[in-house]
Amino acid sequence: MSEKIPNQFEQKVEHISTPEEVGEILKQMVKGGYQEIRRYLDEQDNLYRIDAVAPGTEEGEFIELYYRRKVYADGSRDTEVDIHSSYVKNGSCGPAGPQASFVEGKWVLMD
């Protein structure tokens, strides 16, 4: 019986979400529609950030949403992929809204 020694130089395959994939998660998070404000692409045209807004649950309230893919150029840490949000009303940020993280190949939603 032989053990396979892990190759420390082997590159991990990074999942890069498409705008459509992120859009589906955003819809699930806000339980409806949202408006994309801005989309950011890197030099290889890979998505790394989306800013969006959606209606809140109260009159005059909205939810700000931020998708981000954070890459550590030196390779010291794995890429972080998540969506953060917060409720905004009367010009001030309120509590955090729904959150999501891409963990082990799938999206995990948190309220």
C-alpha cells in the first residue's frame, strides 16, 4: 500500500462566479428583484465585485448588497467569495442584512 504525498505546488482550481450565478443568489437573498448598480471585472474579464440595491422590508428602506471575490496575490490564503448586505433607511445604515458565502463549492445563505 502506498500513500500519495500531496503536491504542495499543485494549483487549486478557483471557482469564479458568473454575473448570472451571482444574480440568482442575490434574488434568493432579497426574495425578489434587485438593481445592479455597478459591476467590476479584472484584467481577464472575471467578475470580482457587484454593487446592487433592493427594496427593504419597511417604507423608505432599501438593502445595499456587495458581492466580492477577494484574491490574495501572494497565495497565502484561499480566495474569499461572499455577499454582504445592510439595511439603509433615512440615510443611515441599520443592521446587517442577509449574507452569503461560497464554501466548498456551494453557496451558503445566512439571514
